[in-house]
Amino acid sequence: MPKLAYSFYQSTDVNNLAVQLLGKLLFTRIDGELTGGVIVETEAYKGTEDKASHAYGGRFTNRTQVMYEKGGLSYVYLCYGIHHLFNVVTAPKGTPHAVLIRGIEPVQGIDIMLKRRNMAILKPNITAGPGALSKAMGIDKRLNAEDLLGDEIWIEDNGIVFPVDQIVSSARVGVDYAEDHALLPWRYYIRGNKFVSKPNK
DNA sequence: GTGCGGATGAACT
DNA sequence: GTTCATCCGCACT
């Protein structure tokens, strides 16, 4: 399957990109171990004007600088001191939009994912949730600011297009601090998919 | 240099 | 529903 092209990531409509990423295949090859899954849940973070975004108000730090780079890079950061969260940087250089990947359905290297997650059998919580999927895919800070057209972490277009009525939008998770932006319906997921993270109402 | 708290998940009661 | 693991980014002194 072809990797998503550089041009795919340059759109400034981050909500549309968050929807477009549903159904795409996220892969990593870490130490030669290939794992991959279908993206089933995303959230849009709209740069400087989004109070839930790390780049809100134009905040520019060592952590957030990659968000300002050209679309098509990874943004991985540590949350709660434990979980690595994976985002896709989008929009042209200077516009710090990002899409958080919150859930994938495993299709490749499931045995490797089970081992990384210390699980015996496949259950949805192996990759349902941004911290969980990062652990299963072997994503950590070493994969921050990686080119998504490279050979460590990338996204492929397998032609899957979910019907519009299969896609649900709702409030983003864990952004209560974002005041009047906390309830924006910028979370997108596949209705009924088992690998969508917990709050799926 | 210090202190607060977070784009979570798992194990509890 | 509640607790807590466990780190460092970030704002402020």
C-alpha cells in the first residue's frame, strides 16, 4: 500500500484531516519488528487558536516546536510521566496543527504488540487509547519529530473509506482545562469499533 | 531552582 | 467511582 503523500498532510483543515485519517494504516518498524493497525479514533488540535492545544496562543518551546514544522512529521510527548502520546503534525510550516491518534485496530505484528503490552490474548484495550497504542506500537520519545514518509513510522492509504454515518464526532477527552473549547466536537471515531478508547458515548 | 499538574491507564473499592 | 503510578514541561521566582 502507498504511504500517504507529503501533500496529504499540508491541509490547514485539521478537522477534515482528523476524519480523513480514520481507516488509514499506521505502521512502525522498531528494531526490525513491524507492527500496524487501522486508525479508528482521532482528535484534532487546532494550533494557536485552540485552548486545548499545546501551541495555544503561539506557545513555542522545545516540546512544541515540532508542531510548527511542516505537516508529515510525528509529535510524540510524555503524558502523566508514563504514557507516550502520538500525534500527526499537519499544515504547512508555521501552522502548529496536529491530530492525536487515540485508537487503532491491530492488523500487523499482533504477537509483537501482545509482547510489548505483556498480554496473553488479544483484547481491545491493547490499542484502545493513545497511551496504550503507543506502547503496543513501540512508540516513545525516540520517534518524536520523525518524518512520516520514513521507514520507522509511517501511514499508508489502504483505500478504506468509512461511510459518513459510521463516523461519530464528540467532545475531546481529557481537555477539561480548555474552558470554552473543552466541549468542541473535534474527536472522531468509528461507530461501534471495539478499539475506540473508553469514553465512546 | 521550585512547584504544579497533565491530550492516561490499570488496579483498586 | 476512586486512587495512584511516575516524569518532565512549563510558568514563575
